[in-house]
Amino acid sequence: MSDWQQISLGDLETPVRRKAAVPPQRSRASMSDGYPLRPLGEVMRLDIQRTPMKPATTYRLAGVLNAGKGVVAKGELDGGDTEYAAMNVLRADQVVMRKLTAWEGPITVVPAEFDGFVVSNEFPTFTLGPELMPDWMRHVCGSPRLWAEMKNRVSGTVQRRKRLNPEQLLQIQLPIPPREVQVRIVEMLDAVDQQIAALDREASAADTTAGAIAESMLAEHAHVRVGDHLSRIEGGRSPQAVDTPPKEDEQGVLKVSAVVAFHFIADEAKTLASETEMPKSAEVRAGDVLVTRANGAINRVGAVCRVPSDVRDGLYLSDKTLRMVPAEGLDPDFLVVAMALSGVRRQIVMAASGSASMKNISQSKIAGLEVPMPELTEQRKIASTVLSVRSLGRASRAEAGRLRRVRAALLSGLLDGTISIDTAELGV
């Protein structure tokens, strides 16, 4: 690796204001009943290796996901196809962050499988000192506390262009437990993560099984235009709204994210402006079959769900969500199942129009979709079977969600010492 060049803070392209060096000792500031707060600059250092971009040489390119979710492969790059003269090299167990939009928490520890990947100069890397375990720091990078500290230090005038310089990251103070405590924290959090991953796998398996059952039970049935079995398709409006969830006494309009396949998310709504009036016909009702007309992701266009019986009053369809009203002879639950069949999904993808960032499907195209249509009794039998299997997946997802909330609280308490290791082990 003779082409690599070691650089320090002073070599960075972005100028930074230097402060007096912090002596390598514990900060006097500390958490109540927790571990002493210490600047990250005491326990890790900026350590960037650059490699020149050579034509006819292939480099593996990486990126960093938001919210501490890790490193992602972004394909291969020929050194002659980039304007960068050199790029930064990732090394296993280093911390890497993205300076741009750092307030979104794009920071993580480099896994072994990404050793040797390259990133742009926008991604500085840091080597951990002997007091920090890489796996412990990996969990820290997933902590909202760290993201909040990063957000507080970004600089710039345009929100999407705000940056966090390496020196600003190193000034962040966090509670640093002894290494032997870090070992136990990692073991505990990894165990919870394994449980969450197992539940996620169970949920995915249930969904896959439910889809296979639906395909099998409907394989021999003739297809008809779904519009011939609908009374009508109703749309909403695009009113003035504030992008915050409505309170119980406020009215709201659905976001497109409120409708996903088989699942209605009532919290995905915007608060209507006080002077805005919506027609009663656009209000969401229990038992409605909703479909997304437009979405930024093609796999979300044409997603269908049924509104549960406990839906709150005062939620309204937007112009991107439609209500499909089944005619006599079409079971609403079966309609949800049929619209998720792989053959119907392929039709939706073919019928969708618009740019890559916003795909649309018109009411007429939805009405023209061809779906299998057994008689009503058979519809209800199929829907009951498929939805029963999917309910197993729903239960697994709910438990995984509960564990994620427990994990978040556990992570915060363990890292700052407000939850003792022994107490946490008894609880888990």
C-alpha cells in the first residue's frame, strides 16, 4: 500500500479553527451516578489514508448509512471515471462518518468485510485508542445521544449542506465506561440484537409463506378487470398541512406512507391547517380499502391495505391515496390479498408512469388491473387463510418493535451508567 498517504487534521481541505489541545485525562464534567464524560478526541484520533485514483484500476466504493446503520457497498469504480485525484481508504474497526448532513447520524464502525473499500474525501476516518472496543463504539454510533451531539455542532447556512468537521466530532463528550464494562455492554446488546433479527426473520418468513399460499390457492382462477367489481374509486385532496402528526383534537391528511401492503399506519399523517376544510366524503372510515396512487418508490405504488376498526376520526385521504369501494360480490379482505399477488404487482409496475423520484398510477389504470376472481365464499376462505398467516408475521414485528424500544432505553442507560450492568442482566 505504498500509494497511501497519512493525513491529519491540518491536511483536510475544509479549514477548521483550532482550539487548545485537551490533556489526556478524564474531564471533570460527569454524568450523575454514571461514567465520566470525556471528549472523543481523548480516546480516538483522526487517521485518514488516501489512495490515488489510477485509470484502469478498479476500486470498491462504499457509503455510510444514516442513524448509525452501517456501511453499504456502492459498486465498483474505475479510477479513470472519477474527478477525484485520490479517495479515502476504509480500514476495519475504524470509525467513519459523513461530514455532509451529519445531523442525520451517518457514522459507524467499519466492518471487516469493508476493509480496503474507498470513500470520497467527504468521509473522514478515525482510529480508536486502546480504551475503546470497536464493538462498543459500534453501539455508540447507533445512539440518538451521539446523533444529537453531532447535530448541535454542524455548521453551514443551508440545511441540506450543513457539515460536521472532524475536529467538531472529536470535541463531543460522551460517557466512557471501563473496557471490561464495555465488553459486558456489547454482549448484552448483541444478545438483544440477535433476538430482534430472529423476530424479523420470522416475520419475513410468515409474509413469504402467506404470499405463496395466496398464489397457490388462486393459480387456477380466471382473471377479470378489478374495476368491473368495484362500485367506484374515490380520491382525496392536497390541502395545506403542517408536517407534524395531528393531535387527538386535530384533523389530519394521510401521507403516502400511511398505506403499505396489508398495513395502515394512522400516525403517518400531517396536521391540517386550521382554516382548511375537507369534504366528509374524503374522511377515512373503518373498513376502507386504500391504495397508494403515487409514491417515490415503485414498490410502494399500488400498495393496498384495509383500515382497522379502531381508526380515529378526522383523518382524510390525500390526493395520493385512493379508496377502492368493492361492489357486491367482492370481499374487501380478498381485494387486499389479490392486489398483492406477484402477477398484479407486475401489472402495476408496467402501468406506473412518472419520474424515478415519483411514480404514479391513475384510477383508470387501477381499474384495468386484472385479478383472479373466485366466487364470494371462496374469496373469504382464501382471505382468511392468507391473513391468518400474515398475522403471525405481524405479531413477530410487534415483538421486534417492543424489543427495539427496550434496546434503545437499555443502550442509553448502559452507556451513561444510569443502568447498572447487573440490574440490566437480571432484567434481560
